[in-house]
Amino acid sequence: MAIFLTEYVDRNGRRWAGPEIQANSWKKAKQILENLKKSIVISGPLLERIDSETGERTVFTPPEDDPHA
């Protein structure tokens, strides 16, 4: 089984790594990508990241709007 790399471009033109797709062919990888496009949802903002090796914490600014408020 091959691993296909994906990427996306944000509104500022910057390229970012997307999810890796495991598939036996390009055709199957494209089908999986189409299914991902239909099923990916935003689950919430990232508020904090902790480096597993150093324990260093990075706190992110929460979004200005809260859809649950």
C-alpha cells in the first residue's frame, strides 16, 4: 500500500501539509480525498500545545467569535 501526501493552500497563498492517505492506487487515493472533503468538520480551536519531549507549552489566542455563546 502506498502513502500519498496531500497539501492545501490557505487564503494567503501559503502551502501546508494535509493528511497522509494510504491507498493502493492514485484512483483510490483521489476517491479517499473526495470523501475527506465531504466529511471533515471543524471540531474547535486549538487552545494549547504541549511539546512531548520538552514539556514546553504554547498557548494560542482563542477566536474572537464563539458559535456556542
